[in-house]
Amino acid sequence: MKLKQSVIVLSVAALLVAAPLHAGRQGPGQGRFDTPAQAVVAAPLSSAEVNDLVFMREEEKLSRDVYLTFYELWRNPVFSSISRAEQRHMDSMGRLLANYGLSDPVIDDGIGVFNNRELAGMYGDLTQQGQLSLLDALYAGALIEELDIRDLQDAIATASHPDLIQAYENLQRGSRNHLRAFVRQIEMLGDAYEAQVLDQLEVDMILDSPLERGRSGGNGRRGW
């Protein structure tokens, strides 16, 4: 279930960056030869790449905002830890938007404020679910991570720019680790987790694999 974007994005123009030429000088006993820096052209993104990047920026905000809300409700450190990771994910998407000269959809960084109406609705639904119990909040977190994994898979399949692909793969690795963390908490409360969006086989493979190295270290099954 790929989330749909409602953001209208302007087309991106190619950027040409030319470095100035420096005259080389040679002194006694040593030579220095300056060569002209090659012009760098930033190839424009396709409309699909633009839409995905804009959407991912706000989808990461959705994750952060929901987890911050849940932490205030339940004071479970898993929400605090993962919300900090989601902030880093937001920042990485923001840098890519800036690199390509795209407008940032996050005009107001307040919790629960979204430009995309569908994401705004999801925030309301998820936080309402999470108010029922800690277990419900953990299931909501796991659902978010499954959706992120699915959406990132689609974005990677669409993207042709290496910097986008690398950024999405990093986010996807983080989402797999977050899913492991939420499921571990769910199992500690005595529930057996079942996939909510992805195929059960794919979820089982993620959960049965070691924690993937990133900004958060550690190892072992279903760790975070």
C-alpha cells in the first residue's frame, strides 16, 4: 500500500557550477600546476523522483512526530530513541531537497502539522490508536516502519540518481532496525507479532536477521 502524495512540485532545472581558473606558478626548486576545475552539472530529477523525495521528507516527520507523542504518553525509551533517528532521517531528506533546489514541504515543524493531508490524517489515526495502551502504540510504530520499508522500496525502484538511492537504502536499513526494536518490545509484552503491510515471509526474514550496522550499534536477533 504505497502512500500517495498530494504535493504539487515544480520541475527542477539543471544547475551548472563552474569553479574559477587559477593561474599556476612555479617557484625555484618546486613546480605547481593548477588545472581548471571541471564544471559539474546536477542532472534534474524526474517528476517521480521529486514526488518521492518530497513525500519521504514528510513521511519521516510523521514517524518522528508519532514517536514523540507516544513517548510523552508512555515514557518508553524505545520511542525516544527512534524519534531521534527519525529526526536524522528528516534532516537527510531536507539536505537532498536543498541540493536539488526543491521547496521543503515542512513549512511548520510542529508536531502533527503536515502539508500532505493524507499524512496528517495518518498522524491522527495512529496517535489515537496509541492512546489505547502501550501495546497498541508499539503496534502503531511497527506499522509505520513496515509502511516506510514498502515506500522506500518503491522509491528505490523509481530513482536513477545514486545519491537518492544511497539515502533511501540508509533509511530502509534504519526502518528494518526500528521494526526489530518495536517487535522485540511487543514480544516482551507477550504478543506474537504478525505482519501488517509487508508479506509475512519478508517480515520474518527481517526479524530473524541481525541488527544492521548504522548510527546505532549492537548486534543480535531482533535487537535495536
